[in-house]
Amino acid sequence: MRLDSTTGKVIDSPLTFVVQRPFTLACSAFSNPPANYTWTGGVHVAQNQLLLDTLSAKVNTTRTCTARSTLNPSAGAATMWSSSATVTIEINYPPESVSIRHESESGTVIQSEFRVIEGNATRLFCSVQSQPVSSFSWSGAGFHSRGSYLVHSKTLRSQTGVLSCLAENNMTHGYHVVKGSASGNISLNVLYPPKLQALPRKNALEGNGILIQCSYTVGNPMTTKSMITRTTDGQRWSGASHTFQSINRTDAGLYRCTVENSMDPTGAEMRAGSDTADFEINVWYKPSISRFEVSAFPNQNIVTINESERLSIVCEVTSNPNSTIRLKQTHMTIALMERDNVLGLEYAIQNASCSDAAVYTCAAFNNYTDMERASSKDMQLFVRCSPRPSDSHAHLRRNFTGTVHGNVTLSFMAVAYPPPMFEWQKWNGTSYNRVIGETYNITSSDLFTSLTVLDIQVDDFVSYILKVSNGIQPYLREVFHLNPQDVPQCPTDFTLLSKSTGIATVQWKRAFNGGLQQTFVLVYKKSSNSKYFTISEPEDKETAIYNTELSYLEAGQLYDVILYSQNVIGPCRENRSLKIELDAEDTPPALAPVIGGVVGGGLGAAVAVVAIVFILRRKYTLNCSMSLSKKKDVPPGQNGDSADNPGYDAAEMYEQVQAKKETPVYDDLNDGNDRPDHSHLYTPLEESNPRSSIHYENVKREDPIYHNMVM
């Protein structure tokens, strides 16, 4: 009889199946007539097949198939025939109920957490129920091991986390292999004590408050107890910190911090985890100045000596430890003398001078003293001396510049004791006289004095003397200079001196030049025309009244004439103007034809000569006017930007001149080619109207006498 319907094999050995997995057995027998089949256990799927799908017991079992047949031979009675076959079934099942135990197979089962002290060994055993037997592997942070035992000699806190044991087996189901697996997980908790951080030495000044503190990193578990103990007398304070409200020198010494927690490892007794560290408290005495004086004047903090005398300044301190002692003048940033790790110093001045007068400060400190609270004492030293200028850069200036109607302040700082008296004097052309009047403001205080000149006039640009005296010879005499530096004042008394048919002579009076060389500029044009002509004349300091002739004018015409002055800073603020109407030209009498015949041959030459002279004159005038546009160098010793006179702004004044509505000639002159309705001021002669020359227009070709006169 065969029991395997799929392969036709006769099963003669145990058959392995996986629990709860269905399978079918079939049996067959060789008989005639065909046999009937019965099975023990299971569900009949067909006459000769048995379905087994409810095997849940993890024990082996058997199943028997019986084949029965009735033999009916023709010659005899019927005979019952039967045959049976039994198969042994072995049950396989995957790993179930993985358990992790401490130490060994018989150790305590770990439910969820395994606690181990850092540095100790971890020993675990993994077990499971399975058929066939399973193999094991471990995994976790820093763990990789095979086998049912896990042994790790030194557990680290970094390995805290989930630890897993995996069980696997290979099961046979009929003729197939099926894998089975199961895992068990526990939490690995590595215990360790708290750790104290490095505790620095504590330094405190006697009488001050101080906080001592045990700084530490918590352990596992985090709950920590801490305590501070003074080793000299065993006094204790619970907690991680303690405050001395007013520390005393008896509090100095060695202190110990102790921190601990309670660790409860799995399968072992509870243990305390602790750490200790020592630190020192150093109590220092605040330095105090016990003596600070001039040795020849004991116990005096205000001392007066004469210039050239010798003196010795002594500073002594009481301090523990020794101090750094620093001696300095209060107005100086650099110390006169400094000594480290001492209890006193002496500073000698061999030949006292006026500059030695000051407030002296002695300060003492050590490594454990707050600099802001360093002990110090002051002493005032006066040195009798005659007046002299201070070396302060802010008060060394003796040359000043100003502008007319502006303000300027002359200042001086003295060095003297006793404090001096000041007297300001002004040069009047022949001598120096004391400065008085409402236009002068004098301020004096202690060693400082100043003179402010208000609403500066031209006669204020002179020398000034400051006399300084304090009763000690020699007295001091300082010279100051006030120089002008501004745009010039416009000329005055601008008048018409004379006129004719083609010439006009104007006159003006020179005004103050602002302290710089000035140039007078005449700008003129025919009222009905838009073309300007200019004449410039430099200042001659020997000349007070100037006369200038305007020639080649057109008879009977009205001319606009403007006069102004300028220097390198700019033009004067208000120009002067005239309107000049030239005399009309008389009609010349008719001449005899014979005269015309005599001189007619020379007419062309005469006209040519007149025209050439006029052109040359016009070009000369053009060159003079164009030279005004060239920038002139500032005379030596003068500042072109008026930096010394804050009340004056040259650029601003020049803009005001351009903006004046009553002086459009400045605008016309400055517009140049951009002027829309006027020809350029400096239009070359060749481009101008050929009739612009008065003389050329007045030449009559039929009048040789007049022509010769013009020549």
C-alpha cells in the first residue's frame, strides 16, 4: 500500500509537518475488486484521502489507512480482505515565548528592563520553545553576538537602549522547508554615579560675600544628594552650594564636595554611586594705604613748594599678600612709578618744575582685589612758578583769520601758580592799548582766558597782546595775530567822470580787499544789445582811486555798466552799476570835391588801418577778460577755504551773488553758451556784428578829412 498520492512513494519513515498548516495524505492498495479506504483521525476529502488541518498539539502522532475488499471467486464463498498502513507524523513549530534571563539558563527572567552598573559585565541567556531547536543572535547599541548566551565584559553608558534576542529555526513541512522566527526585547539601562566638575580655587576679599558651589553632572538615576564639608573642623552644609555672607580669614582652608546617587542593578544589591572633589578658599586682606605724603611735609595732603626744590613722595601699604603699588598724576594715563609685590615705594623729584604741580594718587591692589575697589589716596602738590603757556595743542594757536562782520575767538591756557591775572591789548597803529568795548567779550577763569571779537571791522585785523602775571617773575607776554580772509568789499563812489560821443571815463574808490589780492572787473553793454564786454584791472595797493576809459562806444547810445571786485575766494557781495548815455555825434560839413579827389585814393587804406586797430583792441580786451576765469593761487600764509573763520562760508556767499535779481549780469556772465537768448560774452570778434565797432560805422568814405582824423 502506498500513502503518498503525489509522488507515488511508499512512506516508510516519519513524515514531518508544521503545526497548524494543512496537509493531505492519500493511500492506495492494489486489489481486485478495488478496495474501500478508511482513516483514523482527520477529515476525509475523498475515499482514499485524508485532510489534516487542525494539528495544534506540539506532539508527534500517527495516522492509519485501512483498505478493505471482498473477494468473490466463482467457485467458492466470498472472502473479506483488508490491509492497513500506518504513518508517523512529527510536528514542527516555530520559536515561541522567547525569554531573556540574567546570568544563566536558571537565572531570573527579565520582564522589560535590565539594569547594570557602568563598567560591570552584562551576562544574559536567551531561551525559546521550538521544534526543531532554534539558533540565537543578539543585537543592540554596541552588541553583536550569536548563541543563546550574551556576555559583555564592560558595559558602557552609550550602550543604553533596546537589546534584542532573535531565535530562528528551519521547519520541514512535507517535502518543503519553512523558516520560523521570534524575538524578545528588553531595555538595557546602564547605571552610573554623578560626576563632579573641576572645582577652581576660590579667592575672596575679607568682609565680602562669596558663593561656593559644587558643580556636577548628574548620573543615572538622576536623583542626587550633595554635601559640602570643611575639612579643618568637619563642619558640613547639605546641598550643592553655600553662601558666606561676610567671609572671614578663619573661613580659609580646604573644602570637599560630595555627590551621590542610589543605583539598583538587576539581580544585585543596591549600591551608592558617589564622587568627591576638593577645592580651596583663599581669603585675602584688602590693601590699605598707611602712609602717603611728601617726606618733608608729614601728614599733609596739600603741599606747596617752590620751583627747583627737591622732594620725595612716599607711599606705604598694609596688605596680605604684598601689593602692586601705583603712583600717578590724576590727569595722566601712564603711571609715574609702579612696583609689584611690595609694601611701599618712594618717588623722588630732583628739580621741581611747574609741570610737576598736580593731584597725585597712590593706589594699591593685589591679585585678589577688584580694581574698582582698590585702596587709594590723593595728595595735592602746588609748585610756585611764573606763568608760561600750556603745552595743550588746543591752546597753542596764535594766528587766527576772520571775516568782516563775523566773530572770532582767541584763547590761551597758562601754566602758573598762583593762578595769574590776564590782560588783553590791541594794536592801534602806534601802540598797544587795553581791549575794551561792547564788540569784545573777554572770559577768564583760573588758568584759561579768551577774547572774542564780535562783528569784526577792518581795523580789527591787527596784532593783539596777552599779558599774564601772577607776582612771580618773569611775566608772560603772548602775541596773537588776527588776519582777514574773505571776499573783497565792493568798490565805492562809482561815478561817471566824463563822456563824449564814443568814449566814457568812469571812476571808483578801492575798498577792503578781504585780505587777498583783488581784481576790479568792469562789465558793460549797450542797453539795447545782449553782448557784454569786460575790462579787468588788478589792484594796486598804492592807488586808492581808479579811472578807466571805455572806448569804441557808439555815439548817442545808452550803456549799462557794472563794476565789482573779486579775489580767489569769490566776488564781492554787491556790485555797482551805472547807466551812461553818450553824446550824439554832430553831422560833419560837406567838403569840396577837390579835397575828395585828393584824399580819395587813401580812403581804402585808412579804413583798413582803422579796422585793424579796432580788431586788435577788441582782441586785447577779450584776452584780458578771459584771464579772469583762470584760478589764481592762494598767497602764501593764507587759507583759501577760510577754515579759520567758521562764521564765513565763501561758497555760500558766491551763490548769493549769483542769485541776486538786481544784478542779472552775473547770471548772464556765468551762463555762457547755455544762455538761450544771448550771445556768449566772449564771442570772437570774427563772429560778432561787423557794425559793432562805433568807429567803423562812423567812417564815411566820402569824408577823407574825418577818415584821416580817425587814423
